[in-house]
Amino acid sequence: RASGTAQMLGSDVAHLVALLKEPPFELHHLTGPRLGELGGEETRRLAVDVFSKLSPPGAFQGSATGGTLAEEGERTTAKLLEFLRHVKYRPEGGDESAQRKAWQLGDHDVVLPALKWVLDHRERCEKRAYVGHFMADYAVPGEYAMDPEIQDLMNNTHELQRAFVEAHKECERARREAKDPVKLKSQIADLEREREQVRRRIEVTKGKVAQRVTDPRELDELVALAQSLREEQAQEHELARQTRDQTERRDLADRRRNRAATRIRELRQSLASGSPAALLQQLVDEVSQRKQLVEEKLPAELAKKRARLESVREILRSDVRTDSDIAAQTSEVNKLSAEVRELEDELSEAMAKRDADVQLRQQAQVAKTIAAKRANAVTKRDRLAQRRNQVVGEYESASARQEGDGSAAGGAPGGRAATDPDEMKARFESVKAKLAKYKSLKRELDELNMEAAVLARTEAILEEDARGVMGDVAEEERRAGVAGFAQAQETLEHVSKVKGDVDSAKGAALEEINAYVAEITRKIKERKGALQPRIKELRDLRQHFGALESKHADAKKRYDVEAAKHQKKRDAVESE
């Protein structure tokens, strides 16, 4: 049966054994090798024990848990498959008959992965098994399905199931919204103390008013004035809040309108001064920047704000605040929110201004094109210089050979000239053609050198302009309160690249580890298969050794008895 666990890695088997040792299962006697040596019935019993602990009471009643696994095999298999359907487990093989047969035989390749998946999703499976047990329909034979009493019972069952669903949802909602009783008691105690303080203040205020105002009519008039004052103050606070909200909305609308107008003006300038390709490249760059903003920066900021919101909610739940404290904190929060929105808008405007600078983008494209042309020109210049040196060398060597041949011919009496007129003419024509080509190549080289000088000067000017623009960008970033944003963006890109390299290295290491684990598993399997005959031989030898040891013990016992008799007779003879 150990081969059945070959589908699972050794770490998965160890993880499954560790989960089975936890409450409420507490199978401390179970180990990895012991799990691999379990038979089919033992594996089914293990699955029944685990699933029954996660199911409602009575779900597996009458199954193999009562010691009747052989008698209730079909029923137990049906209950196991029903549990897996309730928890929505999807096995690798889609053949239901093959799955049922595998569960009947207790196949490790099917049972153990299902156990691991259920234990990994224990809470979710326990909840689904609970709901599925009460929502499952009862199988009614066809001859009784049309019986009126049976139909009434089925309708009543469906109504109860719907009521159960509503009650279960209400229970889950109450559990989620349930508060800590200790905190509730603390809040109640704080409210009681606050009420007592307010009551004492009211009594002290009433005493002061009674001392200063003795006329009842004047007292009623003062009470009416105080009540109207409170109403006016409440209306004033409400109007102030509405004014702040309207002001914030107006400012936000103005900023959006300004950004839209700026964007339209920049697009019109791009259409008027740039080519469609440049406009398309600008839009592509803008889309990539927005995508990076949406996928990387905004999720991080949103996570931080959510964490801050949770901390604020926890503070509000843990402490009791008066209306004045809440109003003051609300005003402060609104003020900070407005400042944050202003800073975000300024940051967006600065980024849009920097990214949408058409002139800077065009200059960067021109500088990139010029740098490419300069590199091509330098390469061509080097190639032409090498060719020129080769032609000059050939010319000098030809001239030297011609001079040597002429001197040798003049000093040899009666000898023939080393070169005839036709050969000299051919060499002259060849040298003349090469000289013309050399002059044309030299002229082209001089032009390329001049163009390279112009390109170098243009590159220097563009670099100086770029430094000036980057200085302006840094100044705008400093004004917007985001100094060092461009440098941080470059650092973030570098970190992202390094992270990608590290992730690829981790993936390669993980693949290597998986291959190593698979090799170790294969070797263990081979070693176990090789040791199986020896283990069988060892068991036979142990049985044979036990039989021989029992025979030896019996013979030794008889020997001791006879030796004792003879020793007694010998002692008697010696004494005589």
C-alpha cells in the first residue's frame, strides 16, 4: 500500500499526519509509514472517523463507525461520497463509478488526497457539511412519490429547509456582528459614569440658576431662550458642515475641470505639432503609467488606508465618545481628508504635467534617434578607416615591389625586364582606381566625422536641457510635497527588476527541490522494493529461530534435570 502515497509528496504526507494528530482527531499513534501501510478497510475507517468529526451528530450513524464496515460497505461509501458532495470536493477523475469503486476499495490514491483537501479547508468543509446535511433531499421510492401524505411531508420539509436557511444566515450575521461582552460591560460602565457626571452638572447648574434667578416667569423665559440657542447652534453646525461639503465638492469639480482642460489643450498641441506615431506613443506611455499606478501604487495606498480605517474603527469600538468629541474629531477628519485630496490632486497634476510634456518627450525621442545615428556613424567610420589603412598598405607594398623589380632588371645584363608594359599599365590602372575610391571614402569619412561632431554637440545640448527640465521637475515635486518622486520611481523600477530576478531564481530553486524530493521518493520506493524479499526471509528465519530456541530450552531443561540426578549420585559415591 506504500505505493499509494507515491502520488503525494513526502511533505504532503507529513502535513496530513500532523493535521490528523490535532484536535478533535488526536491520532497520535499514526505516522507516515503507518499511513502508507494501511489496508483498504482501515483507510475507509479512517475517512469515516475524520468525516464524522466534521459532520453534525448522527450524520454517519449506522456506518462503519459502529464496527459493521463489512456489512454496511455500500451505505458507508454512499455517506462518504455524499459528504464530499456537500463540501464541494472535486476529484481529479470525473468518472463517478470509478470514484465509487475506489472508495469501496479504500484506494490511497483517491482517499488520501481527499482527506488532505478536507483538512486543509476544515472550517469551510465543516460549515458546508452542516448545511448540506440538513438541506439534502431524502430519496423516496417511485411507487410512493405520488402519495398525498408523502407529498405533504416533502413540501413541509422544503419549507423547513427554507426556514433553516434564513435562520442559519441570521445566526451567521449575529455571530459576525457580536461584540465582546467584556467591552460591552466596560462601555456600559463608562456610560453610567458619564450619565452620573452629567446629572451632577445639571444639579449644580440648576442650583446656580436658582440662586441668581428668583422670578419663575424670568426662569421660563431663560429656559426658552436657552432652548432656542441650542437649536440655532445645531442649525449653525449643520449649515457649516453642508458649507464645507459643498466647498470641497466645488474645489474637486474645479480641479477636475482644470485637469480636463489641460489635457484637452495638450492633446490639441500634440495633434497640431506632432505626428500620429508620436501621439500614439504618448498614449501608450500614458496607459502603461496608469496601469502601473492602478496595479502597484493604488493597491498599496488602499491597503494602508484600509488598515488605518480598521484601527480607527477599533478605537471607536473600544472607547466611548461624547457628541462634542465626535463632532470635533469629525471636523478634524474632514479637514485632513480635504488636505489629503488636495495633495493627491497636486501630485496628479505634477505627474500629468511631467508625463504629458510634449516638448520634453519630443526632445527625448530626438536625443534617442541622434544617439542611435551617432553610434551607427562611429561604427561606419571605424569600418572605413580600417578599409583605408588596408588600401594604403596594399598601395605601399605594390610600390615597393615595383621599385625592387626595376632595380633588379637594371643590374642584370642581358636579362629580361621584370615587368612588361601591359602589366605596368594594369597595375597603374588598378592603383588609380583604388586611389579614386580612397579619395571618395576619405571624403565620406570626413563628412561622417563632421556629422558625428554635430551629433555629439546636439547630444550635449539635449543632455543640458534634460538636466534643466529634471531640475524643474524636482522643484515642482518639492512644491507639491513629493520631493524625490522621479528618483523613487527609478529605484522602484530597479527593485521590481531585482524582485523579478529573485522570483525566477526562487522558482528555479523550487523546481530543483521538487525534482530532488521526487528522486528521493523514487529511491526510497526502490529500496523498499529491494528490501521486501529480505524482510520476508528475515521473518522466516525469526520463526525458525523461535522454534529452535524452544527446542533448545526443552533440551536444556531435561539436561539440567538429568545432570542434577547424576550429580547427586556422584556426590553420594564420593561421600562413600
